[in-house]
Amino acid sequence: DYQPEEEEDNPGTVLHVSGLNPLTREKDLTTCFSKFGEVLECNLIFDPHTEQSRCFAFVKMQTASQAQEAIHQMHERVFDDRPIKVALNHFLYNFSWSNCACHNFSTSLVTALHR
């Protein structure tokens, strides 16, 4: 079972992007957000049962200033024919990107909310 690492504040580089078009892919997000700086990681979240997009993603920028610029430029803008929301990720920051699946994220979130 997935065990979240010790909770740590988001240093201001991890974005939560929601309201995505189900057809949006990680490469589309990476291309878009790279206009604001280097994208270190981009993880589109999929339902483990249906394998369909959950229509949200996490984008990790290189610096906090790049992340703030991305928020400023992209929040409530239309991307892939859908208005999206872009904000700093206020959930658990220190989760394993390689283990980031819908189930793992939900488990971490429930754990965090019940502390």
C-alpha cells in the first residue's frame, strides 16, 4: 500500500490544473506550460478502472516565479476548448510522482483531510 511521505508545504512550484478536456494529453500541457518556464514534470491523472482522464493534472515548474506566471496567464483561460483552473497545489506536495495514480492520490488526500 502507498504510504505518503512526511507532509511538506508546496514550495510554490507544483500546480493543480483542473477542468481539462478529456482528450488533453500530458504533451499538450507540457507544451502549453513551457511558455512560462521549464516544466519538470507533468502528470495527467487517469481513472485506474476506466483508464479515462480524470480531467485534472499536476504540473511541476522549475521555479515559483514561473508557476506564478503560469497561474496568472492560464487560470480561467480556455485550453483545448475548455475553461481551466490553475492554482498552487494545496494537497500533499511531497508525494511520489512515479506512484501518482488516482487511487494513490485519493488515499493521500483522505489521509491528509483526516489529520
